[in-house]
Amino acid sequence: MRIDVLTLFPSMFEGQMTEGMLWKARDRGLIDMRTHNIRDWTTDPHRTVDDTPYGGGGGMIMKPDIVARALEAVLNDAPAQTGSRTPVLLMTPQGRLFNHQIAVELSAHERMVILCGRYEGIDDRVRELLVTDEISIGDYVLTGGELPAMVIIDAVIRHIPGVLGAEGAAGRDSHAEGILEGAHYTRPAEFRGLVVPDVLQGGDHAAVERWRHEDGLRRTWRNRPELLRTAPLSDADRRLLAKFAREDAARARSNRDKRG
């Protein structure tokens, strides 16, 4: 997969490109990641990329002619195959909220281009003319699109075959099945009085999978219950959720009795 990132601060990506999973993926030839400095497409001596907004207001806006010229040059460097369109992602708090499913969808493309805004944002005509998708990583505002771009790249490349060491590991991650993962343990079996559950030490793989699924469902119930509204739940899952609700109710009654 080829990933092109357009940014005013390409050096921010140097650490990500030379460490950990991304470095391994590049070393194996699984991804080709390139950063492009938007200032390289300016034409004035000061390499100006922004200007004051029409209508007034604080902050500066990235100029459409500069950004469009940069985007078109990068896209034309390796045109998409006939019948396909390279995703051009604009990092913006106004975009749709990034999630596991979007990461899976993007990983199926041979290429994606990510545009990182700065200042008060990018002239909206760039979005209308060249951007195919607008992505946000959360309901908050950052100083630029570089950190969201790194998050998206990390999440996407995990789904490229061969990137992760364990076969099918991405399919077992939190959110892959609509719920969170269960707890993880390793040696020693006992640590500061806490012991690894017996089922994980017993060697019964079917029992282990059942335990992990139930524990993940319990964590989702406690920590992210809103995920359960769209998760593909079985009848057995719904019975477990009813069990968790009864346990919570019993715990609440017990706490009230202790206080009374």
C-alpha cells in the first residue's frame, strides 16, 4: 500500500516512520509511505501557504491554490487504476468519526492520500474539488492534522496482510467484532496476590475462547455500553448481558445495605 501525507511539518512523521510496526512494514515492502511538504508548491520567496479569511475572524486559512497544486501533483505522480479512485482524506474535527470499520475499508485500497491542515483550516474549495472523505479522530480540536494522520495510518496498516506477526491478530482486536477485548495475562501466574484465571492455564482452547469472549462482553458492558447497540450479539450474548445486569443490581443492593 502507498500512503502519501501532505503536511507543513513532514519531520513530525520521522519517528513514526522509523520505529515499531510501521518501520517493519516498510522494511518488508508492505507499505510505501511518503511525506510531502506543502510549502514546496509555493511560488513566492517567503513560501507563503496561508492568508487572512474572507469575512474576518481570527486565525489564518491555508490557500486553495497552493494546497490544490500540491494535492494534484502528488495524485498525478501515481494515477489510480481505471475504475478506481484514490481516497483523499482531510483531517478535520468536522469529519466523520474514525472507527475500526473505516480502518478496514481503507486498508483494502492500494493507495491513500492524507491532507493535514493547520491554522484555522484549509480553504473549503479544496474540500469540494479534491477531497473524497473528511475524517475526525474525536470530538476535540488539535493544532493540526498530523497526529490524527498518524493514528489513522497506524490503525489502517494493521489490516494489511503480513504486517502483524500473529495471523489473524487484527481480527481479535477490540472493536473487531463490535465489542472490546477481554483481559490478557502472561507469566508469572501469580503477581502480588493476583492469579491468572484457571481457565487460561488449563489448555482447553474452546473454554479459553468462551472465557475471553465473555470477559470482553463484560468489559464492553461496563466501559463502553453504547457499543452494544450496534454489536452483532447472539442469543447467548444477550443472556450474558442479562446476567451482568442482575449482578450489577445485586451489587448495588449490597452496597446500599452496607451503608444503611
